[in-house]
Amino acid sequence: MEGEKVNMPLSEPASVISVDSESFETEVIEKSRTVPVLVDFWAPWCGPCRVLGPILEKMAAEYQGRFILAKLNTDENPRISAEFRIQGIPSVMLFRDGGMVDQFVGAYPESGVRKFLESHLPSKADKFFTLAQEHLEGGRPVEAESLLNEVLQLDPSNSAAHLALAKVLINSGRGKHALSHLDAIPGLSDEYESAARLREVLAFQNECEVGGGERFCRERLVKDPGDLDSRFALACCLAAAGKYPDALEEFLTIVAKDKRYRDEAPRKAMLAIFSVIGERSELADEYRTRLARTLY
């Protein structure tokens, strides 16, 4: 009718999508491998669905891409509804890494939806930490360090970030700055053992100084190749300088000559270096295998 105001439907934001049986695999299952996907199973005739729907959409806009809201009309998509055994609506399922990880049924209040989401969604600090790890794996420590500092601003008690930043600082010759991050890791955390090994790495500098420095140790070894004290000090000097392959070789040489030297200090030193260079790195794998052969 002329002059009558017409309410045009608003377009859905990027964080809200409609899915059906054909697009479910791509838009929900596959996409959940990179970002959590919350699926709202609803129907037009469902009163509680009309209550919950706007709450979910509000959360999707508020969380700004931390998850995607996928809306599926159960009347139009009975196959998917049957596959996920939807018996009552609204029914909401959260998908991560290609599978459903949690769900709830009924028109939860906003506080309930928020609590459900927070128990599963990565925080901003989590996202920064994941990105920092990608930079480290890609050989970009400067970018990783910046992100790790951001993580600790958001979450000062994040032990994983303290450990990762300590490694970056040690590898860049700033071991003294790393100590405060190692001190921030509590004894009951999963990272404590790795932090203890990094403390051993920091001790390399002291061992090097006590031994007289790299040049002096090499001179002594020329005179007496069997001088394990000088070889151990040399290995520590090399480790303190970040020359990890050379340091590992020297430590392994000591293990081969005396497995119990200084209460297995060379073996422990090698484990400490593995923590710094990456437990799964090629260098760590190589020397871990050689160490095992030498010991056993």
C-alpha cells in the first residue's frame, strides 16, 4: 500500500550465516577447523527459537569473529536434524576441529549463553599466543616476542606465554631478562619442568665464566683432550652463545667418556638445550637419538 512503511529484512552480519544440508559440511564441519561454529537448530513456528535467536545473533556480533553462528531450519533440513538426533528445538551445538564438542537445548538466557560460549571459545590472549607460535615456527622471533608481550598484558599469569617469551629472550642473548618470566611460572603448572630446564640454560653463562671462557677452555683441551672439566666449560660457553649444535656435540662427547660426570650434568644440559631449540626440532631429534645410543 502506498505510503505504508515497509520493514525490509536486514542482511546478516559476516559472523551469522544460514546453512542447509548441502552447505553443512563446508560451512560448519570444515570451517570449524579454523574457527568455532555455533549451530542454531530452529524452526519458524518455534516460540522459544524466536527468543533465543536474537540472543545468539547479538553474541555473534559482540564476539567479533571469535565464532560463527550458523542457523539451520530443521523443517527444511530433516536429514541433518536426524543425523544429529535433534528431538527438541531450539537446539544449539558447538563445533570445533571438525566435530561437535558441546550442546544445549532450550531458550537459554543471555547469561547462560555467554557462560556456555566462554567455556569453549579462545580468548584474545589465546589467539595472540597461537599466532605467536606460528611466527616462532616460521622463524620470526621478533614478531612472536611482540605478540607474547601482548598476551601477558591481557593475561599476566599465562605460564605458556612466559615460557615461550623466556625462550625467545634466551635465544637472542637476553638471558637475564628471561629470568623474571621463569620466576612467574608456578610449580604446579605444566610448564614448570621446561622452565627448570631453561634455568639450566641460564646457568651455562656462569659455568663458562668459571671455566675461564671459550678461548681458555679450547687452549686447555689442546694440551689435554681428556680434560672433561674444560670440555664441559667449553660446551657451556657454546650453549651460552647460542651455538647449540657445537654445544650438544661437546656434551655428548663427555657423556660417551663418563656417563656419570658431575651427576649426569652433560645429559641434563642436553635436555635443557632441547627445551630451547624445540623438543620436536630436527636438531633435538638427532641428538636425542644419539644420546640414547650413547647411554644404552
